[in-house]
Amino acid sequence: MLENRRWVIIGIFCLVGLVYLTRLFYLQVLDDTYSLGASKNSIKRVVEIPYRGQIYDRNNQLIVYNTPVYDLYVTPKQVRIPDTAAFCRMMDISRPEFDSIMGLAVNYSRVKPSLFLRQLSKEDFARIQDALVDYRGFEPVISSMRTYPAHTLANALGYVSEISKKQLDNQDIVYYRQGDYIGHNGLEEQYEEQLRGKRGVKFMMQNVHGVNKGSWKNGAFDTLAVAGQNLITGIDVEVQKYADSLMQNKVGAVLAVEPSTGEILVSVSAPTYDPNMLSSRFFSKNYRALLKNPYKPLINRPATASYRPGSTFKLIQALIAQQQGTLFPNTVYGHGGSPMRCHCRGGNNLRGAVQNSCNPYFYNVFRKFIYHNGEHNVFKSSAIGLREWHDMVEKFGIGDRLGVDLPFERKGNLPTPEYYDKAYRGALRWKFSNVYSLSIGEGELLITPMKLVNLAATIANRGWYITPHYIKGFGKVGVGVPSEYSVKHQTDIDYKYYLPVIDGMRGAVAHGTVTPLANIAGIDLCGKTGTAQNAKFGHKYDHSIFIGFAPMNDPKIAVAVFVENAGWGGKAAASVAALVAERYLKRKTEATVLDAQVKASNYMPPAQFLFDAKKPVTPKKDKDTTQKPAAPKPLMTATKPKAVTITGASGN
């Protein structure tokens, strides 16, 4: 028995010894982990940045590509500069700039590399390459710079610049390092993860002087960088550039979508800037110049500017009132009893009211809608009617974010009974006479151009819309498009109720409120004008608005145009919309007289109407809520611009 126990104990010891020997063999012979750790002083880990994905339009034209450049990194502890003045001359920087950059590098880390100078062209790098041998601690890293051959779409694309400290600190999964580039605003930020690609890593051997001696272990542990995915957009860059030309010397927005898909064809924010301005080593200087421009070119007006929709909102009033049963195509209202003035003759039916944009007509439509609930208390009835009105209007995508694929989108404002309860300090303290301006798109309504082009697409589709979006695919059309951009959103308005409204829209272009030249032969444009008044500046500076679609019975394009300070909606905005629709449908411009008129028009308001020395000049009760983005610090990222609100009363 004792003999058996002895052999068991011996076996256990042998087994434990065998396990230890096996582990030692694995660590010393098979596993290189500890060898790599012990070799940190002689092996350098080099991160390879992949090329960022390129961006194309719907016709495979290149909008954004990458140009190879060099970034110069510095490791403060290793720096040896015999002659600082000569070094600054070679780098074309001043001594204060050198001191500032080195100070930031030291604050980050004395032993880790950080960005010293970015985006040196091949020519600049060739000029300093040989001289860098005399300056220890500086290392060039090949990188790329975004280049924009079309010189358009700046506000929708966004830009690529250096990551901020806040973004570095807030990473859920550590990916970026100080000095890395990241997409900001627009599509560059929205699709950052897909566009940035996947980094690679190389392990290089170095001698005691930091000189590379080749790949470690013949690259056995290296990983290749994977380029970012190419983004295909729905933009038609040829029509986009044409729309840009029409908006020269104008402030506002032009949007066009394909109604059947929701794909954005044109996205103009005016005034704009050449996107190449924010894609160079002079980013900070150019950004500050754009920031100081009183016409706010950095604001992406299609998605972040809120306007009163003016008479374009009458289309929604006509649709929901028909669905409610308080309006019929043959319903006639005169001008009597209405507090609103109108330029047309009274006695219109629904088609004529849309065609002539009759204010008293839609005052009566809205009043009938609000009081149709049968409640005899006018205060309570107004609240009940407004709740029903709000819920029906909301289904057109008004009052909330549509979900367009941009990192910033303004909600706008669609007032509720609770909104007025708060404004009038209690329920049952307001009634229809306090809110009737909503009937013609005035009052507290605020809508972005994106929502109005979506309204045009909804009417073109006779009752549904797909959320407007820029993406058409990654690499191939239809690949990687988020599922929400294929969902049809229903307005719950019967198809038949759209028909008289569309007839009226066609009448508005053919012989209504639209200038005759905008009724271009062969495109069959349907539309609705609007004019948002600038009460303080007088009618000379009213905002011109138009939404529409074409052709009437087979819609291929829906358009919304805002031209600030341009007066009558049927002239400036309608003309731009008609020309954009013609160029998209015909691929050429035949309305040359209208084209020349629009391009010659200058609606830029005097700068003193926008800003005084410190703040915007706006009517007291309609305060401009623009929030200016902060200027970027050296080597840091600028903060994101917020929305701008442009307000005013509406007309036709």
C-alpha cells in the first residue's frame, strides 16, 4: 500500500515538472511575445494610415480624392537643432510658431511623436528631405490630403482636419492618436467609419541612433492597411455646379431630390466656398476668414437654417383639410371677413386658391379646420383643433428631424397646444385669433429647406416619401445603404386629395404667381411660391421661396429654393428652381434668357443689415439664433457650427 502511494507521489511531481518544461519551451522557443517586449528599445512600431475612401456622384464622376502629402512628426526628447533660425527658414515658419508647436508637443509627451507640420507637398518635402538628416527627432510620415476637383458641395461634404483633444479623450474604442485626421461635419463625419479604412502596423528594427535597419522578423507580425470604402452619392455633380452658378451673389439654399428614391440630386448652400480651402496646411487661417464672413458660408443652410415656409405651407393646409372633410375642391371662399390682405381677386375654388396663393382662402380653410370639432368653448375648441392639425401636419415630416444622413439637422418648429399654453401662461388663454397666421406659413412655424423639398417630393408621389439622403452605395450602387432609406413614409392623406392641389400647382407655374419665363417648355413644372417678409427692412428684402416638381404626371425631380432678401417668391426662387429642373431633365439649358437674368441678379444684402460690430441686426421679436462656431486652435479641431434661424412674416 505504501509502495503504491510512493509511485503516485512520484507521478504527480513528474507531471508538474513536465508541465513547467512544456511552458518554458513554448515561451522561449515558440512564443515571440516576450522577445518583442524585450526588444522595445530596438524595434519600432509604425502605424500605417490607409487612404481615405473617395467620393463619387451618381454618374461616377469623382467629387473627392486623395493627394499624397507628408506630415512631419517630432519627438521632443530626441530633438537636436544646431541652428533654430536656419531650421525655421527651411520650414517656412516663424520662431513664435516654432515655439508654440514645440510647446504643444512637449505638453503631449516628451517621448512620443506628435504632429509638427502637416500636409507638406511632394515638392516641399523634396526641398527639405536631405537637410532633415542634420535635425534629429523629426520624422516624415506619408499621408494624404483631400482634393476636390469639382470645387463644389463644400457644406454637404464637410471636411477632414486634425482630431481634437476632446474627441481623443471621448473615444469608446481607442483608435485615433494626436495629430490624426478625422471627418468633421457633412458626409465626411457621417460616414467616417467607412471612409477612414483600417490601419496597418509595421515593426521596424532600429540601431542605437534610431536609424531603420529593415523589417523585423521579415514582416511576420506586420498587418496591411486597408483603404476606406468609396462612397457613391446621389448627387448629380453637373447639375450641382450649374445650381451653384445660379446662386452666385445670393444667400439661400437649393435642394433637389429624386421623389421615387429620396436620393438628393442637388444640395447648394449659398454663399459657399471652395472645399479645397479647408484641405491644406492653411486650414486655420482659411477657417477664420470664412468664420468672419458676415454671410456665414460655413452654415449648411439646407439642413440647419430654419425659415418660415410662407405660402408654400398652404399645400399642407389644403391636403389635411380635405382629409378632415372640411374642404372640397369646389369650395369657394371670398375675401370678406378675413384679416389678411391678398393680391388676387376673391371667389376662388381650391385649384384657383393654390394657383393664385389666396391668403383669405387659406385663412378660412384653417379656421374651419380648427373649429370643426364642435366644441362651443372657443378656447377649448382651438386647443382640440390645433392638436388634430399638429398630428396631421407632423406626418409630412414637419416638426422633427427627418433623419437625413448628415450629423446635424435642425428640427424646426411645429407648434402644439402646449407650446401656446406656455407662451400665453396657461391653458384656455389663447384661441384661433392668436394663431391664425399659421394658415399661411407665418407665426411660430419654422421649417428647413430639407423639409420643404421633402414636401415637394411627397406631393409628387401623391402621399408618401422616402427620407432624403445623400448615399447611393459603398463601392457599388445599393451596397451598404442604411435600411431606413428605403422605407416609405405615408402621410395618410388619400390619393384623390392630391389631384386638385397638383392642378393648382401646375396653374401657378403656367398662369399664376410664377414669372412667365419660368414656365419652361417641355418640363411641365408644378410649383408653389412663398414670400417671407423682413418687416424691419421693408419688402425690398423679403425672402423668396419656391417648391415644386417635374414633370407633372411622371415626376423625376422635386425642388426647393430659398433666396434670402430677393423679394417675390415667383421671381427669384421660382426661376432658379425651373432652370435646375430643366438642366436635370434635358441635360442642357434652353431657357437662355431666364438663365442670363438669374445669373445677373444680385440679392446680397448690405453687410450692415446682417451684423453690426458685435451682433446680428434683426427684428427684436424675431431674434437671430445663429451660434457661431469657435475658431480652431493650432493643431486642434474647430467646434461644430450650429443651426441658423432666419425669420420673418410670410406672403405669397
